[in-house]
Amino acid sequence: MSRYVVAIFISLLGLLVILTGAAYATRYDQAIAAGFSTPVTPEYTYIAGINFGGLEREPLIVELSNLLDVIADEELVIWLDEDEYYTMPLKEIGFDPDPVDLADSVFAEFPLGLGFKQVAMRHAGIRKGLHIGVPLELDEAVLREFLGLVKGNVDRDARDANLDFENQCLSAAQDGRILDIDSTIMDVPEFIVASGSISMRPSLIVTGASVSSVDLEGIDPTEPLASYTTKFNKWTRGRSKNIGKLAEMFRGVTLKPGEYFSFNDISGPRNRQTGYHPAPEFKDNRIINGYGGGSCQVSTTLYNTALLAGMSIDERYPHSRVVYYVPRGRDATVNYDSNVDLKFTNDLDHPVVIWSRWDIEEGWLTFDIYGHKEDRREIEITNAYSTIYRSPGMDTYLADNSLAPGEEKIEDKGTNGVRARTWRHFIQLDGTRITEELFYDVIPAMGRIVIHNPSGGSGISVTASSSATEEPSEESSPGEIFF
């Protein structure tokens, strides 16, 4: 019996030796021993990439306080690309963690106690080390304000590729971008895992350009598909400036196959607030000064260019009075507020580019439409018209007793009207023609407007407004048609 007891004792002793050896080999002995002593960080304890091993709680708090002071002077860096970034010190965005809380979080990973979980956590800390990040807690309101400043510099509209036909060069397209502040805040790292500045990429919403460099490949820059020129009175300075302002807006507009052009969509409102000058225009069959005068010569010139380039005309309106800078039936009036617009569609097989040239000192305006050589067509525009003559019975008399008795002044000499038909002819390679009837315009004759004092006595006086004093804008009357 005693031999069995001795055998069991020897077996247990051997097992104990084996377990002790295994514990030593796997460092479980250290993990167990640490449960009976003052808490000390494991040898390989890294906080924000720096070793804080072998420290008791109070020395650890002191060292962490020094570390956090250093980190607070580091910067949050918002990178756009190698040459574009924005920075702000962390302490200016509310970074101010508590070193005591951080020390507690360290020892929470290396707890006291002899329970299985505590021993296992200490064992893991001894074998693998502790790798702890510093919480990157920032003041969201301050961070949002900082990102708002960054957004003001980062946001940009997409820029289409553009051909410069004067300098014979191509400007590449550029994507637009919008900084998403909410998403960027969510992407800010939760912890600092290494010393140094905190670098991150912002969350961007990218908007692509509508015209790429590829879209412009094949456009012949040496000769336009069509070109048209009109002349204007350079001495009417406000009108000349309006023409130049509008012409510049349409320079470089690109239309892909199937895309349509709208004069009003591109120009927007034409009034004093948008920088236009007073100039002669039509209103209620009279010529007065109004902001935006000259718009219709720009639309008319472009309309004739579009006709000769083979564009499909979707919307076009004649003036209420005859104009004399184009053949009868070839004008195109526009008005922003009454939705009187010039619209046409590029139904060619390739993109086209509208190009404008002008000289307000010489008094001429030209539009060119450039495109692919395969889209070049031979086109002729013809028209026929008959005159509608004005008669004395059409004259309008406005009383003004400020004039001498019997005195008359001609405010408007009136004008003849016209009936005009316009055709477009597509000439084929064999010389045959495909004819398209465009528009039939009927513009009535206008009598004179005469200001007079029929008696010179008292009574009702109607004073006619003159172009020198009345300057309505395009917003003033939805029904007016402009010169």
C-alpha cells in the first residue's frame, strides 16, 4: 500500500515539475506573480508608439502628462495632394486628454487578480506587449469650423476641357470637388497610435467635367464649320459693352451630339444687378433705353452661325420691329423673364465648340462654330420678303401741354413691317439640294409717335416718356421684346 502512495506522490511531483517548467517557459509564472505585487506596466508597453514599460501608476501618469503636452503641439494635417494640405495644432481643436484616465486604461489591460481572465490578460501583455493609442478627442464645433475654412479653399467647380482657337491650345478638363464636412469628421482617427502629426485625407465628393479632352479630339481648329458676322454702332457705348459682355459668355461653349444650347440658360438675367448697361431696346413698339440692350444682336449673330453649321433650330422668335443688321427673317430676339429664348441642338455626329470674336472699338461681332471635318456641310440660306408699308393712319399722338401751342416733336419715326420666309438648303455632293423651310415671320408696320400740344390750353396732359429718362430692366415687364 505504501508503495502505491509513494508512486502517486512521485507522479504528482513530476507533474508539478512539468507544469512549473511549462509556466516558466510560457511566462505564466510572471503573469501569476504579477497578481501578488504592485501594478507595473509590462516590459513592452507602447503608448502612441513610445515604450512606457516597467512603470508604476504614479510615474506612468507623470510620463503620460509630458507625452500629451508634446502631442497637443502636433498638428492635424488635411492632405489634398503633395502640394496642397491644411494644418491646425491639436490643442487648438480641443485636444486635452486626462493622463490619469489614460494610465487607468493601460492598467485595465494588465489587471490585478488571480482569476483566469486576469491571469490570461497579464500573460498576453507580457508575451505580446501592450499597444495602446491615445484617444483623439476633439471639440467637434471647433473642428467643424476649421474644416469649414478648409472647404472654402478646397471646393471648386468642374472645369470642362476647352479649345482656345486664338492661341491654338487645349486646356485639359478638371474634376470639381466638394469637401464633405460630416463624413470627414467621421473619418478622423479615434486614436493616436504613433507620435507626430495626425495626417488624414478629407472626404470629397468629386464632380466630373461634362467635356473631357477626349470629347474635343478630332475638332478641326484651323477652319470653323460656320462663321457669321454682324456690325453695330460702336458709338452706342452701353450697347457695345453689353455685346462684348455677352459674347464672352458664349466663347468656348461645347455641345456634344444631342446636346442643346439655350441662350438664356447660359447668360442668365440681363439687368443692372448683373452688370449690364442702359442701351436702346424695343418695348411696347417703342425704342427706349433699357439694361441689356444689344442682347438680341448677339443672339441673332449666333443664330445665323448655327443655321450655317447645320444645327437643328428648336426655338427662335422674330423682333416686334424690323431690324437692319441682318437680312429680313434672319433675326432672333431673346428675353430672359418672358422666356423668349434661342435654342438649338447639335445633331451632328461629333461635338462642336462655339467661339466668339468681337471688337467694340471697331463695332463688329463674329461667332464661329468649330467641329469635326466629317461634319462639314455646304449650306445656303435664302429668304424672300415683302414690305408692309406704314401709313399716316397708324400714327400715335401724345398730348404734352408743356410744348408751345401747335408744336410737335417726333419721338419715333415708325417703321415699315415685313412678311418674310426663310429657307435652309443642304447641298449634297452630287449638287442636289435638301431644302428646309425655317420660319414665316409677319412683323407689322409701326406708325410714328408724335408728341404735340394741340391747343396749348389747360386740360388733361399726357406726357410721353422718353429714352433719356426711362430705363426699365428686363425684369420690369414680362411682355416686352428687346432690341
